[in-house]
Amino acid sequence: MDSIVHPGTAPFWIALLTVAGLGIVELVSVLLGASASGLIEDGLDFNGLGDAESGLLGGWMSWLNAGGVPILVLAVILLSAFSAAGFALQAVISQFHEPLPLYAAVTGALAVAIPVTRWSSRGLARIIPRDETSVQEQADFIGLVGTVTLGPLDQGHPGAVRIKDRYDNIHTLRARAVPGHVIETGASVLIVDGKDGLFEAIPAPAVLEDSHYPNNGG
């Protein structure tokens, strides 16, 4: 235990606590009927991060395999590897010398965590592959029926709609109701429009709602 609480480990404790915080945020969001990771994924396009106009940050995110695994999973891997490497580095150094200065410990931990994150995320992506033929374009969601999981939907702040694409992949979409409609949580909706990661929905017509829940008809 003494090796863990040596001076120069504060950044690694922060990283470890952030991992715990991300887990709590995801758990709370799921209990509220949404998914933090799903909302982030739907709001960002990681498939184009390697484009020249994305700059240095885009290149690094692409190298780390952003898009190959959910972004929160990538963050957890990176922070966990950074924390573990930092604690281990300071523990080993402390056996022979004073703990490393903070900048040196952080640099060393990052030098380990970054490639570990890349290798780990690529291995994880093979275990839980993300179908490359699944819905990628926003227009592909138009005409699909889903369920309001965070509402009501009106013309104010966006809510959340849980929807299944034609490949049976589940998505959580940010959505508002079309003007003139207020749609309660739990109601079925039809996605009719979408732009810049935000969709518009109307109450699902009965015939589409029945097809969305095929067992309802017996």
C-alpha cells in the first residue's frame, strides 16, 4: 500500500477515479432510459477522424482505434492503462530511488498507456465486432420506428429514442417532436427527419407500431 501512496501519483489517482465516474455516469444514464456512450456515439462521427481536415487530434484518435470500439470503452482503456502504468512505474522506481518527478512519471505512463490502448482496443474490437454494414448515414434512420426512452419529446431540449436498425443493431438517437406534437416517454415514434445528429419524430401510426411489436397482434 505504501508504494501506491507515494508522492507523484496524484494524476494516476485522478485517472482511476475518472474511470469509476464514467461507470457511474453510464449506469445512471441507462437507468434514465438512455446511454451516455450511445448519445456520444450518435453525436460524433469517428469514421472520418483520419481526414486531413480533422488535424492532429483526428489522426491520433483514429490511431487509437476510435470508432472500432465505443468511445467510452476507449476512454476507460486509456485511463486504466495510464493509471496502472503510473502506479507500477512509481512503485518500481521507489524500490531504488526517490519517486520520479510528476512530469517524468506522467510522460512514462503515457508512453506505456497509448500503445496499450491501441493494442487492447483492436483486440476487443475483434471480440465484439461492430458490423461495418450497419446504419452509418443519418438518412438511413429516416422511416424507422423506435421508442422514446427520455422524454417527453417536444420542440425544446432533445430527448432520446431507442431504435433498431435493419441489421438489428440498437441505437440511441437525440430527437425532438415535429412542431404540433408532444410525445411521452414510452411511446412509439416514427423518425421523419434528421440533421447534424438531431432527429425529428412523430407518433408512430398504428400500422407501423403494430409491425414494430409483431407479438402484439397475437
